[in-house]
Amino acid sequence: MGKTEDNKIDEKDLVGKQLKEAEAICAANNIVTRVRTLDGEGLIGTADLDPSRINFSVEKGIVTEAYTG
């Protein structure tokens, strides 16, 4: 984990936030996000690696993991 390629956000600062809040923070910094795991279920997504995108794992509306990709 670390900052996105353009160093605007450190992913660890998003962990523990409500998903909508984390998404709003990213949107304000022009960072694309996607939820990869929702309540323990893996979601369908592309296999491309985008170092400027932040992926989330979410449990009961709370971000439990955030990572670039």
C-alpha cells in the first residue's frame, strides 16, 4: 500500500471510512475507484492494472482495504 501514482491520496487513510465518504474523497482528487470485494464476495472486474485507481474491499458499508490497481 501507499499513495496513488500521482501521490494525491494515501490508501490507508481511506480504511475505516464509509464507502461513500472514501469515494467522495477520491472523486475530489480525480481518482477513479472500484469496489472489488463487497461483504466477502468478490465482484467482477477487469484484470488491468491501473496505478492511478484505488480498489476497495467493503464490509457493511465500511472500507476494510484500499489498494492501488
